[in-house]
Amino acid sequence: MMRLALYQPDIPQNTGAALRLAACFKVPVDIIEPCGFPFDDKRLRRSAMDYGGACALARHDSWETFLKTFRQAGGQRLILLSTASAITFTDFEFHPTDTLLLGRESHGVPEAVHNAADARVRIPIAADMRSLNVVVAAAIVLAEALRQQHVFQGRTFL
């Protein structure tokens, strides 16, 4: 099953929006801590609304813990959304068991995390712009990845 992973998220509103996105597409979420905010219901409730409870959520206390768990599961690929990638998300062939990894809003991911990814994809944007909001980027790439898996074909809901 495809997943979203948030690397040390900084902004509770974005984390809540990512949980809402994942709930609507029935995609589990991994939160890789530490977060840049106290991870609690009060801070997430505003943006996740009542969708947070509908999202399968796994919390990992560090990158190392997440990576160990991820690699032990086997058969999965870690796909990093990165402005530094040469491959656009539309030219990439997603697999049903891929995990889409999102970096921190403020700093992206460190080199070790970048290097641990099995692949990196980018969303082409205007040359004079830095990047999209992390949840907007997640929605764009997740929708394409699920489309490639024919998840939406003939359905109005999942």
C-alpha cells in the first residue's frame, strides 16, 4: 500500500492538512520525529478537522528508527519529493508500495536522508519560484502515483 512519510514536520497546520489528504485517499502516514511543534490533537485538529482519526498514522521517534522499520518491511521504495531531482513526477513510474517522503517545510531533508531515498522526483514550477507548499506538492504527486495505479478508474470515492 502506498504511504506518505513526513520528515520532522515544522508546521502543525501542514501536518494536519497532510493527514486530511491521506485520510481522503486512504493512504497511511508516517511521522518521523522530532516535530517542530508538540504533536497533539489540539494543534492538528484545526487543519485535519475530523479527518485525522480516519487516517492510519505511525509515529517514529527518529529517522534511524523509521528507516530501520521501513527497510525491514522490504519490497518498498522510498521516493523523496525534491526540488533537486532531475526526474519529474510525471516521468516516474510509481509502484503500489511506494512511500512518498516529504521534507521539512523549513529545511527539506539532510544529505543522509536524501541519499537514503531509492528515487527522487520533482514537480516542475516556474524558474523564479523556490518551491510549492509541502502538502500541495504531496497532493500533486500522490494523485499522480495513485492515478498510475488505476485507483481512481471508474470510482468517485476510494
